[in-house]
Amino acid sequence: MTNHQIQDEVLTQHFDQETHLIFGYTTMCGTCKVSERMLDIVNDIVQLPITKVDLNYYPTFSQEQEIQSVPVLLIMKRDQEYERLYAFRSVPFLLEKIKKVIDES
């Protein structure tokens, strides 16, 4: 499987879900680890599919999605990016952003 095929799979694996999340991180990023824990807490409440992508291994994905920094959360509605977050701020902030998308579904 090529990097491009894997990338396509990452983006499309939850298309059957109305709303899903793509969390981009790198392994050496301390902020990413904190953000991932925050996202896991939020997801215990909203229970959406999350694809976690170590962007060190998907440079093409990063380029094509024009990802500027990590951590990044892509909130997806079907196959379209609904919102992109770079600053996770707090669990309540994340929960509010994600619930907004769910409520509009």
C-alpha cells in the first residue's frame, strides 16, 4: 500500500458517519499528548469515531490538507472538513465545538 493509498484510507474510513474527527499529532510533541488526553475525555461524552494520525508518517496528508502545526483537530461532516482547530484550550471548549457540529446534523 502506498502512502497516498493509506492517506485516502485515513480520510475515508469514517465517511459512513455523519460526524467524525481526525486528530493530527507528532510523537515528540508534548502539547499533542495533552491535547490527545483532552480529546479522549471529550470523546467519552460524545463518542464519535476518531482517526489519530501521526503526521511524521503522512507528510503528503499534511501537505494536501495544508496542516500548519500540531496538534490539529479536523472536525469532519461526511467527507467535508467542517472546522479545524489548532488550539484545544480546554475540555469544555472542545466539547462545545464538537457538540455544535453534532447539533447541526
